[in-house]
Amino acid sequence: MTRHAHHEQLIAELAGAARADEVAALIVVGSAARGSARPDSDVDIYRVVDDAAFDAALARGEVSWIEPREDAWPGGYVDVKLISRGLMERAKTEAMTRSARRSSGRPWCTIGPE
């Protein structure tokens, strides 16, 4: 596992900013989260916000953006995506339903009546 100091510093800075912005959680994904990032890799994050904040951002078309961070490393940037608590809960429920269907031997996706 490879961790780069400039990625770690930026993630810590983003976490601090998220707390100030009343973001419920900051989820780091991708190579920086796996520890397989190259020195020039971006940082991929999900900002978890409440449903109202997500709906407002969606109406403005601002649920995904690239944030240049040349101050962190040459060519550096953060790939930001918003997700709401409600969307996370629905994803969890759907994943559990699919898992239960697979373990019961029933297909998780059907066409037509079951």
C-alpha cells in the first residue's frame, strides 16, 4: 500500500472544510482510498449531505465537479460527487434485497411477472 503525503494532507484539509460546511460525511474512494495512487493521481470523494441540500444542488446541476488543486501537487485535482443520506439508504436497501434474492436462489433481476 502506497500513501502519498500530499494526498493525505489534502484529504485532511477536505475533511476539515466538510465539517465547516456541515457535510455529514466525506467518503474517500478510488486509488487514494485503496493506497494504490500514483503521485499524480487525483483524489475522489463523495460528500454526504442531507436530502434537501442534495435536491437543491441537483436543481442547480451541481452534484459533481472537478476541483483543481495545483496548490497540493502539480496537476492536482479532486473529483467531487455529492450523495444524499436518502440515496445511500436506498442503495443499501437495494443491495440487501439483491443479496437476499441471490442467496435464496431467486434471480435479483427478472423480466415479466415472477
